Amino acid sequence: MKKAAALAYNQALHNAPKVLASGKGAIAQSIISKAKEFNIPLFQNQVLVDSLLGLEVDEEVPSELYSALVEVFIWLNDCEKKAQLSRE
């Protein structure tokens, strides 16, 4: 069964990333489809998504998951750099 979670982070507004949406099955597929529709990169980490599914929507990610999120932000930063280079 597919699982997905969407996060948002704005340093000026939040202390930590927040869960925008999460779910399994059809809900997960909807989250994935919406991300693809807006060209949002998809990161796959089964352990992290399982942990995020336990959080409520609009809840900040707890500090215990920060090390896993660092991996996501490094990956996302690399994606943004590659996209910028391909536009030059």
C-alpha cells in the first residue's frame, strides 16, 4: 500500500517543518499526484513516511525526526541546484 506525507517549512514562520497532508492508499496517491502536477520533487524514505503518518496535519515535525529531515533537505537542495544548472 502506498504511503505519502507532504511537508512545508518556512523559517520565518515555523520552528520546524509541518505536516501538510499524509495518508495511505488513495489519499497517498492523491498527495503524490498533486506533487507531480506542481513539479514538486518526490523523496522516498519508508521509515520517515511511517513516522510522519503518526503526526496530525499542521503538526510540527518532532525533533526526534530532524536527522532524517536533514537528508531530505540536502536532497532537495541538490535537486534545486541541478534544476538551476539545467536552465542556464
